Amino acid sequence: MSFLNVQNVSCRYGNRCVIRHLSMTLEKGEIGCLLGRSGCGKSTLLRAIAGFEPLRDGTITLGDRLLSHRTHLVPPHKRQIGLVFQDYALFPHLTVAANVSFGLRHLPRNQRKARTAEVLRLVRMEGMEERYPHEISGGQQQRVAVARALAPRPMLLLLDEPFSNLDPCLRVDLALEVREILKKQDITALMVTHDQGEAFAVADRVGVLDGGELAQWDEPTRLFLDPATRTVAEFVGVSSFLPGHLISSKAAATSLGVLPIRRQSTSPAGEGVDILLRPPDLVQDPAGPVSAVVVRSVLSAAGSMYLVELDSGDRLYAVSPERFPRPAGSRVRLRLEPPPPGGWPAYGTDGHDRETCPFDPTIAKNKEFPVAV
Ligand SMILES: Nc1ncnc2c1ncn2[C@@H]1O[C@H](COP(=O)(O)OP(=O)(O)OP(=O)(O)O)[C@@H](O)[C@H]1O
């Protein structure tokens, strides 16, 4: 049995079901992360685990303790769960040390002092014990909030968008630092974020929530390389979809030729499929067999990326080894890299607009060739 077990959980607000039959687990010491669009139910799930939301259905257990089911709710303060919020939620009238020791009031004074000093050392805030929250930076405040949550030695730490108020440059750095702290202490944690860079930096397991359902709960690499649904594929990394027609259960005819695929849908031969290609799958190469026109280009720290239009009219993302991107309208040649083991991920086309391949630089910035393949 896993350490944290969320089994078949459903939550409602009034008549509206916002979490539907959701199951996920975390082993002791694992860090999980929930991603998903605004309003998909991430915070509700976190609140249910913390004990602030009753369950309509299902169970939540931590260690060997049943925390929630339909008719049983252990109150939040008896769950041994630490919470870290987006807005730090430090007491403004208390010093850093007093904020951290607040949850240790049950301990004798000397033990309280020792534990406070220990966790402040852990988050590299020693020397700032007597400062007030307004006298330290946002990143430092969030470190104090982590120290405060860790001080009572919780069984589980829940973090709700803990870095989203911070400067984007600081976010991944602090996320990595927090991961190190949690790993050192063997703390099991579940974090909610909008930022996949953060999720991939921190988590051992990442889940994508889609309309209250967990579309996939998996290791980050698998989530990226083998998304269970088209929504997951779109949400994680930069994706383009090449339309094709099944010629067998393992191959589809496309404008780039016959490609080996692994299908996530059960469409019969002859049906349309959309094949997931990541930008690094299509590479600018003067000797490449594919001709295309640059629709847009963007220069990032990782190199140039293009949205290209093939002669077939299909629009795909591609990467370029060139230092300076070619302007829109340039003709380029491309090669398709070898398929991943088992073939390219492919999805049924029902209900999806094949022509859409939106290019949004702000999305691309967050997702820029993000996850090392
Ligand atoms: N107390 C509440 N009463 C009624 N509806 C609520 C309540 N809290 C949240 N909701 C609704 O439930 C749905 C899920 O909300 P939730 O806050 O869990 O989403 P989220 O994925 O965390 O969103 P965000 O990323 O914007 O914080 C949303 O449609 C929201 O409007």
C-alpha cells in the first residue's frame, strides 16, 4: 500500500462535481505535482487532502490512517499535514523565528528553539531570525513559509502554487532548492502549479488534471514522451499534431510519409489520427527531404524554433541549429528524426480541429524545448 492513497475521490460544490473519481498515490519521500488549466480542480483536491473539503465519494489515506471518506473527516489540524500557500501567509507582526516556532507551542522552550534554528538552517535563513516578514524578500518569505510548515515534522507537505508570486527567474531555482530540502528530510509532498517548468524541476510524479479528472499520473519523462491523451500532450511541452490516416494499427499515412505510430485511441484502420511531434522531432537540415516555409520564428536560449508550413499545408514546430532564425516566408529544408521506440504517439481526431496549431510566444517561452528528451 502506498504512503498517500487517494482512491476514487469525488468532490462537489453544491450540485457541481469538480473532482471526478480521481485516484493517485505517492510513496514515502516522493514529490508529486499537479498541473492543469485554471479551474480544473487542483486546489480542491489539495484542500480535500488537507481536510478542508468533504468527499462525495472515495477515500484518502496517509500512512495507515484513513483521513477522509464520505462519512468520516479527520479535521485538518489532526492530519499531520503541512501547508505552504502562494501568498506565504506569514504573520506580519511576528519575527521570522516566531513565525516558524508558532506551530511548535506544544514543545518545551529549549526544544522549540532548537527545532526552529534547525529548520531555518535547512532553508538557509539563519541570521534572519529577528527580521519581520516585510524586512525580507518574497523568495525569503517563501523559504520561511516552507520552514514553518516543516517544523512540526508533518507526514505530508502540500504546496499550493508556492512560487507563483516570485520573479520567474527565481522560481525554478527555488523550486529546485525546495526539492533538495524535501529529499534531504525524506518528506512526501504534493504541489499544485500552473508552471510545467516548476513541476518538472521538482516532481518525481506529475499529473495533469483535466476537468476534474486525472488524465495521467506518471513520471515526468513518460508524461512528456508518451502522453496518455491529446490534452496531456498539448499541456506538456510544445506540441504539434500531424494529421494522418491509419493504414494499420501501427502505421499512418501522412504528408511526411508512412510513420510508425502507437495509438492511444481505438480508431479502426482508415480513420484519421493526429500524430504528436515535438519541435526537436523536426530539424532544419539543408540536406533534409522535406520542404517548408517559415510561418514564424522565435529565438530562445535553447536555439531557434520555427512554426513551419509544409507544402501539404500542415503546420508543425521545428528546431533550427542556426544561431539567427530565418524570417517568416523563408523556405527551409527539414528532416524528421527517427521515431521514439514503439512509434510516434497518435490520437483519434474526434472533436479536435486539426488545423489549429497556435503559436503563442508566451506559451512557447514557458514551454521552450523544455524537457530534455
Ligand atoms: N468554495 C467554492 N464554491 C463553489 N465553487 C468553487 C469553490 N471553490 C472552487 N470552486 C469552483 O470549482 C472549480 C475548481 O476550482 P479549483 O480552485 O479547485 O481550481 P484550480 O484548478 O485550483 O484553479 P486555479 O488554477 O485557477 O487556482 C472551479 O470551477 C471553481 O470556480
